[in-house]
Amino acid sequence: MILTSSKISSLVIDTLRERTRGQNMAVLSLFCDYQTRAEQSAVNMIGGLLRQVALRAPGIPPEIKSAFDEAKQEGGEGLRLPDMVKLFVKAIGSIDLVYLCVDAVDEVLQQHRFEFLRALRQIIRDAPNTRLFLTAVYSGGN
């Protein structure tokens, strides 16, 4: 059996979910795909992680709902990345330990990848209860 990046990521995610079951911990995951690169902006990916946090709650947390409602009323463009990061950090604040697992980050378009990695760094800085697991294929060269 050959272990590819996605198989290793799935194994890690499954193991983390098994070990954290029943505890105040979250395992959030993103699987990046070169076929959907256009949709994989930093704000969409952080939004995907935020959605996973919201789905854990019995209902959509009021601060998440109101932030999105306000963004719609202020021009309809949605939340900007800094606002999304702040909202995400606030949303995970009551969770003891959060694992962020991102598979194939190298598949994200370069301009989005750098912005996404900066956002993840900000999350790690602002939320010490967060651990990060990233996979990417190193292709050598520059």
C-alpha cells in the first residue's frame, strides 16, 4: 500500500477525531484540490473552518450570524479576511484544543496560499489552543 499525502492526512484526521471524541476539542479539516483552485481563496477557506465550528454548536452562534448579517447589509460583499480571522478566533475560544488540518496546501493558487498561510499564522498567534497540521508536496526548485 502506498501512502499518499491525502491518505496520510485522512489517517491523521481520523486518529485525532477518535482520540478527541467526547472531549471539548475540535478537529477541523480542509482538503485542497487543484480542480477548485478558483474557489480556494483565503477568506473562503477560513470561512470553511468557521462553518465547521458553527456546525458543532447546537445552533448558529449569535455572533457568527450577526457578523454575516451585518456584512450583507454593508454592501453584500461578505466578511473581509481580517474580520473572518477574528470571528474564527472568537468562535474557537471556548474549545480546549483545536486541530486545524489542511491537506495539499500546495494546490492552492500562490496568491491565495500566502494569504491563507498568513491567516493561519494569525490564528495560531491569537488562539494558543490551536494546533496546525499541513501537508504539501515539495516539488524542488525555487
